[in-house]
Amino acid sequence: MKRFLIIAALAISTLTVKAGSAVFNIKNAGGKPVFFQPQDSSKFITIASRDTTFSYGVDKPRYFNLVIDGSRYLPLFCTQGSTTTITIAADGTSTLDGTFKSENTFMQQHPFNCTTPQSIAPYSREWTEYNEEVLATRLNELHASGLNAEFKKVHAAYLSNTFLYQRINGAQTSLTFSPEISQKIELAPDYYDFLKDVKFDDPLMLSYPKWFDTIDKSFEEMERHGFIPTSPDSYMSVYARSITDPTLRSQYIVSMVELSLRKGYYADVINQYDDLISLTTDDSLRNRMTELKAMAEKAKAADKLIGAQLPFFTGNTVDGKSYTLADFKGKYIVLDFWFTGCVPCKAEMPYYDRLADELAATGIQFLSISLDTGNQLMATWKKMMTSRAPSNVLYLNIPGGFKSDFIKQTGIKSVPRLMIVDKEGTIIDSCAKRPSDPKLKAKLSSLK
């Protein structure tokens, strides 16, 4: 799978040190730029190939990467007021100094990134057992290291959550992208059973850069496998109440609401707000929740699709048969918008087919709306359609794709995107959950 990076170049050599910051000194004799990256961000700050001193705001223990030669990632740990000095020699080798010299050197010498020998299949039972043994070894090495006590506590949580994140996100990502790289990933039927025992009760998890994704994706799988209830109307409250530590729970609620707004789920935020604010204990985060509620209400006011009639459209099957909205009069309709260049869209297709088959008796019409245009993309779409197994999904292509009048009237600018339309052709959900989300099935099953 390719890795996409966003690089922001800064033509500076020294930044003012701020209160609550960590200071980094880069002594670069290697002649090549190196890149500094917060581990919880995809963005890099370009550091010129000369000596550089800068500060970075830090409100809790944090992890960073220094990327050398575009491929060597040097992990760095820091806290408020700490200083880290990295010296890069002419041959590209590096040495460390500063507040956490021993700790940062330890991380280089005792890495843990869930890699396994090539003989072990990814995410197999052998993969899990191998990484459990490596994790236990790394934790024992850490506890016996005699390093800074705060670092030892934080880094123990970092190592454990690295494994949990890889078990969840690594498996999900591999299942999504493996068809693109011709590598089939198969998970054992009981692969996710370990989630029955996972508890989120340690605020130190907040120092793990991918803490939110780890928790959020864990809840997705717990819900998908029946370990927690599936509730389209109160799922955010269900998630939040599953977190026992109030500090971690409050931070998660705010991050979850922010993500929901980015996804367009403003109605969920408004409907579940009262319960969520009651579970948020931090005053500053409660203030943020007030701001987010206002954003949700603004988004609701701006949504001209809810309650409106679905615009007229004509869609064509791969064999040239045409359908319009009138052909589905008297039925609930689910529309899944996508195009062949969208990998997440294609990853959702098996779930969409399965959902349509499982709800066949309801009479709901499932439409797959391709926005492909041009000879090459249309040829790809036709090839995909002719090779698919039969399902209760009707696969259509909209002539003109994103430039068609239909899409312009709906305002769709990105995919995947799902809509739900009632029997009178009125849009009742302009941004529905994805097919892989069990909350979509629960919502559709409740339609009368």
C-alpha cells in the first residue's frame, strides 16, 4: 500500500521557544534535509540541511519522528520543557542528547512495530502469538531499564496500544487494500474475540498518538461482532459509556463529535448531545462541546436535501437499460454513490451486496450509482459489473458523473456517499452510514 504524505516547507532556521513547549536542536552535517513529524499527524515540517533549533507546543508527553534520508524514522519522546538534540553526521548516522537521551536511545534499540517473519501470514493466529511474545519482551526490557519513571509508564501504554492499534486498524486496512495489491487477507472467525476483554480505563492512553483511532475502530468492531449494542439513535452514548476513565472519556467524546461533524452526521450530534455533555467532565471540553453543537445546528440549517425531493436522474445498466426515479415509486431507496477509482468505495461494495440480500424481503431498492466518465473509467466499470456475482443491488451509471445535473443538484462532491429516500421520493438521510457499519442495517430495518 502506498503511503501518502503532506509536506509543508518552512524556510526557517530558528523558532522562538514558547512556554509549555519542547525544544529540538538539529545539528545536520549530512547535507540532506531531514523531516520532523508529530506521530499523531500526517504532516511533516521540512528542516533545511543546516543546524536548526525550534520548539513545539506540548501539553502532555508526546512522540515525534525525525525522518532521515526519507526512510529512517528516528522516534523521539518529549515533555513540556524537555530539550532534545539530534546530531546527524556527514555519513547520515545520528546520535542523541538532551533531557531524554537514554529514553530516546532505548526506543531506537528496542523497537516494536508488529512486524513478523515472512513465513507468518499477516493477522493469523501465529502473527498474534508472535507479536504478543515480542510485546512481553519489550515490556520486560522497559521495566528493567532503570529509565525515567514517567517515561516508563507512558511508554508501556504506548507499546501496548501499538499492538492493539495494529490488530484493529492494520487488519481493517489490509482487508480494504489487499485486493489492490493482489494480496488476499483472511481473518480467523474468532480473530476479534480479544475485544470482549478490552477496557479503556487508562488516561495514559492519551499519550499514544493514535489513541482516538484505536478506541473508535475498536468500538466499530465490537459493534459489528455484537460485543456492544447496535443503536443508530444512541451509539455515541453507548461508546462513551464504555470508557470508564472520565478524562479519557471526555477527550474521546469531543474527538468523536468532531469526527461525526466531518462525516456529515450532524443530526446524530444534535440528537445525542444532552447525554454526551452530561458525560463530559472537563470544563474546557464542555465549552468545546457547546461550540460543536452550534456547528451541528448550523450544518442542519444549511442542509437543503433533508425533506427535499430527490432530483430527477437517469441511470444506465452495463447492458444499456435505463432507469429513472419513477421506476422505484412506492419503495424506499438507498443510493450508494461511488466511482471505480475510489478504493474505500470498492471496499464497501461486498458489504452493500450483503446488506441488500439480507434485507431483500423488506422491498427496499438498493441502487449503486457509478459516477465514472470517459472511455477508460467506463471500460473499468463495465468490466467490474460483468464480473460481479448477482445480488439485489441495481448497478447504474449516471452519464456525466460529477458534472451531471443530478449530482450538481444534490451537491455531492466526494464519495463514498449514501442517501436514503422514502416511498414518496423524499430524502430522509442525506449522509447515511456506510454499508459496513451495522447501524445502517439497523436503521433500514426500522423503516416502515
